[in-house]
Amino acid sequence: SLGAVQHGYKDKTSYLYITPADVIAGYDAVIEEGAEELLERDPDIKVLFLFAACIDDFIGTDMEAIARQIEEKHPGLVVRVCHMNPIAADTSKPPLVTVYQSMLSTIPVAAKEKENAVNLLGKFVPIAEECEMHEFFTFHGISNVRQIANYDRYEDFCEMGTSKYNLVISPAARFTADYMDKTYDTVSAFTAISYDLEEIRKNYEHIEESLFAEQNQKFDFTQIEKRAKEAIQSAVEKLKNIPIVVSDSAVLRPFSLAKALISYGFTVKEVVAQAAVSVDKEAYEEFLKTYPDIEIIQPLHHRSAIREKAGEGMVAIGFEGAYLRQCDYVVDLSDDEGMYGYYGVIRLMNMLEQSITEKADLRKMIEEYGAVV
């Protein structure tokens, strides 16, 4: 709720309060009445999401049946159910995975021929036009790269259902890509965001093999790779022996990033991560063997809030690491937002250089981002 307010989405979000008596008696009718009230207030609503907390997984409210009843009363309205259940956080379908799929499932199946376009799935912040990815897709004949963040009208958003390809750039969208391949007849490829030059090249090769194998032509990354190496060298020279803290609030794969930074010549002091996600486990295992002296801090551990030593002179990549270690310098990055490929490496190097030009006002940065601590 606080996050919605801070990000300016207060007018798009409503809350239905359920009493203990409602829980005992069953509150199907209460949800329907709440939806009706909302639709009367704003008849222009095209899509309505019903977010249910984990209590519904225990008492068995048939949210899907409620959604169908609301749709029947309002022809043309699309209603989807989303479960914000923390109890599913450690399963194969945590809330973000199912919510993302619910969003894309609102797209109607198009009758027209597929367009030579690609959907970028998994992130809500767009990949900048400066990223070599766009040139790469143009080289392979892709007319349009479609991202959720590019749309502010539901009707326009639905054109993602006419794309021929999906590129999944976050594991959160793999389930959605499988659904789209079956429902919209798309073809999908998955590459995890990386800051390792060798892995980035392999990612692009995987895309070419998965989506454009029949073209039998390879994009030349020589120049952009050279620029990435120059950016790395410049950042290493400027940061020299300044210790770095890598946080999983900044990137999905903190151990992969830490390994890459060390190989480039940076001094990684600590990694702040609650656990290694599946796409980072191999790097985690190797990290433990190769760098046993580098400390790993679990942010949810009860002792993490006891900040006995301030990170004076340290650079934190990510807010969480900066907050827990009280670092002087902060790289303002969250959840790999806007990062991909060689462009992501160059941008990260520039952010590292910029971070040490002045001490960070962490409270101000957190407030401006809209995070809730």
C-alpha cells in the first residue's frame, strides 16, 4: 500500500477490508460488491485485477468463479485473479511469476498473422534504445521490440499477442513465456541478465540459435565489446582498491556479478544475499570455493540489523547493501532495471565511476525510488 502511494499509483489501487465475521461467513459477495462499486466509480476500466492475500489459500475462496461472475455482468471487461501469497515464495510459482502471467493472459488471441516482432518479458523498466540489443534484432529482421513499459493503453498493450517471438530476460517470466507459446503461438528464448562479457556473447549466440537459426548469419559484436572492455578498464582504474558490496536488491544474480567484477580487477568485499536463486546457484557454489574469505550477509538474518561497523569508503551496488553496511557510496540500481548485454556492463561501469564522486544521501535515494524500508 505504501509503495503504491510513493510510486504515484494511489488512484489505480483500491482496498477491500475483510472483517473476521466476513472470513467466517464467507466473503464472495463482499468482493463482488466491492468490484461493482469500483466499476460504478470508473466505467472506463478495461481490466480489473483482484489481488488476494494468502488467507484465501487457507479458507478456499473461489476467486476464479468470482472473476467469471463479474465478467458476465460486464461484457468486455477482463477480470484476472492474482495471489499475493508469501507462503508460495519458495515454490516454483511465487507471486511475481503468477501475477506476471495474469497480466499477459489479459491479451486476446489475435486472428491476424504473426508480426515479425519480439516481446521482452520479465522486466517492467524498458531496455534503453542505446542498448545493442535493438540493433541486434534489427539485423535479424525484427521490426519491433515490444516492452510492457512502452504502453499506457490496454488496447495498444494487446499487440504483444501478435508478436512472433519472446525473449525472456528474467526467470519470473519463464512461466508466462510457456503460456504464450501455447496460447499465442509464439517462440521463446531465455537468457539471464549478465555482466560477464563471455556469458553475454553466449546469450546472444543462444538467441540466434533459438530464434534465427534459419537465417544462418551472425551479428558482429566486436565494436560494442571493445567499448565494454574500455569502460571496465576506466572504472577499475578510478575505483582502484575501493571495496565493493554487491547486493541482491540491485541484481538478481549477485554471485555472478561479484565473480565478474573480481575477474575485471575490482575489490569485492561482501555480498548481501538472502539466498542464491536457481540461475545463480552455479556461480554461488563456485564463489564459495574460490573466494571463501569474502563475507556473505543474509539481509533477513536477525543480526544483520546490528550494524557494528560502518562501510566508510565502501561502494554498495544496491540500496539494501548500502543500508545494512552504511556505505558512503551507492550505485543506484534495483533489480537489474534497464540493464542488458554489453550496454548493461557499460552503464554499470559508468554508475560505479559516478558513485564515488560524492557521498550518497541514502535516505533521499530510497525516498526518490519509492522503496519502503
